[in-house]
Amino acid sequence: MEGTEKLSEIIWIAPEDFKTAMLILKNEWKFEGRGTYAEAEDLDDDEIDPDDDEYYEMVEYYGKEDGSSAEVYYSDYGKKEVSDIRFWMTVDDKEKQKFMAAFKELNPDWKPDEDSVLYDEDAPYKGFLYQKALGRFRFLMVLIIDTETTGLSGYPKDRVLEIGIAELEEGSVRPVYSEIIRYSDIAEFDRKYVNLDGSEGIWIYRNSDLRMEDTLNASKDVERVAAEVRAIVSGMEVTSYNVPFDLGKFLYHEPWNLRGIVERKIDIMKLATSKVYELCESDSLDDKGLQKRLLREREESYYPEKWMRPIDAYRALCPEDPMGLEGMRHRAIDDAVMEGWILKALQINNTDFLG
């Protein structure tokens, strides 16, 4: 099929990244054997000079199911002294073209650097492969999950009432999935519920347009919704605005069980907090009233780390309001879409989201 032929690109790993590369290989790649350098290069003994700078005592081989392979060259195998690591990263041409299109959209003024080793038009793609080899590859498509819950304590005390998933791909954000979850016993649950501040009743029912009747009349129970969510996110790059809350307190637990089946390296809240305060401190926000309020609230905060609310991060980083805040509800899918636009703004602002 046109545009899907496999490409194999060689990547040399810099010495400062040897340690990271070895950890990735040992933990995530399949060890396929070892051999002498002479065997690797098909050389006779009289062609080997141990005093040669390019002499290697031993070579280890690793592979992945997609056809990617790696070779680790040791100058002293007994001491585990690594001299060179080479990856052959296997991708398809469609993936390459997709990456380059997304890169050029986010970086329209980029030009090749004539002083760089990677000075051709494929330089961004080579960097993309390098990050992929080091296990820091971030899928072009990121799924953002938001939950509305009965409270803040998390599993097992609390439940997910609603879940929304948005998709950030090639500079655009769109809703992917949205469901209210049916619990037939929610009225009794609400009657007995006590919040962390001592107040009674489920907070979200009293502070959004989500009502108990919506929960009682929802078409799907939690087991079905959890199964559908797992099918959508399995193997994907997944994040949320507050990863320790949405994933750590809820979605890594029963019945969701997302731990181990999703890739997760981004925490939007941490990145947004750092970026927005950086803009505030340099007097760079267009909305000076917002800037003044955020700095004041941080100064007055009891907590040493004042995390940025998603609505404030959105207003600071997305002043053009791409999603249209007017009429927005405090609901899972609306919040997930908003958080997707925040993540896109962080990418455009060159925030290091590679972890």
C-alpha cells in the first residue's frame, strides 16, 4: 500500500545518553545474543588490532517486534565499558510524513542549521527517531482524560461519575469519548457521603449541571464504560490535567485498571504551572488582570507549590479561545478538550514535554 513501506534508519547514541539507552534496552528490548567484534564484522583474526581505536571486544544485540534492532559495542566487556550504541529504528513512511507535517505546522519558521550534523530537511525527523530510540518518543496523537468524581479521596471511597476523552493530533483537538456512568445505588451513596471538609453530599451534583438523575438514567454501567475506555486507550499516549488524581486515585484501580496498558509521561498541570508563572514573572501575559491575580494568589497560598487551575492555564496560554469558553460546562468532556488545547499551547511555546 502506498505510503506504508518500512524504513530502517540508523541512529548513533551520544555518550552522555549511554546510561539511558542501556536501561531502555535491558528493560524494554529483547536480548538476542552477543558475539565478538570479529564475528560481527566477519573479520579474520589477523585483521583485528586490539590497539585500534575502532576495536571492540564484544557486541550485544537487541531487537523489537516491529523490526527495530540495536547493537551495543564494548571496548572492555568484563568492565562493561560501552564504546558505541547504534539503533536501527524501523518506522513506515506514512509515520515519517505524518511527523514532518505536524512538525512544520508547529514550527513554520524552522530552517535547517548548516552548522549542525543534522543539516538536511529531515533533521527534525532524525531527532524524533533519536528520542524514540531512547524511550522518550511521544506519539503524535495524545489522548487526554478527564473525570468527574464523587469526591477527592479516590479509590476505594470514591467513584468516577463521568469520563471524557479528547484527542490532540497534528495541532488539532477533538472530543473522542464521553459517558455518564450508571450507579443504581447512587442516592444512598449520596445520602451517606461526607466530603473532606465535613460537608455532606456529592459535590459535583451541586456545582455543575450533572444531576443524580443523569447517573440513575445513564445507559451504561461502570464495567461496560471501563471496558470501552480500556479499548480506546490501550497502548496509547494518555495524560490528564492532574495525573496523580485522575489516573493515580481512580483509573489505575478497579474496575478501570489502566496501569500498564497506557503510556504516560506528560502531566499537563505541572507543565502549565511552570509555563504560566514564567510568563507572569516576565510580565508577558496579555491579560494583565489575570497575571496580577495569579501572582497574588501564589503569594497568598498556604501551599509552597500553587498549582495552576486548568481554566486559568487555558486563559493564559490560549488567549484566542480556540474552544469557545462561553457556554462551557464543568463536565468531563469539556474539561478534556480544554486541557488538550493547553497541551497544544505548551508544545507551541516549546515547553520541554519529553520528560
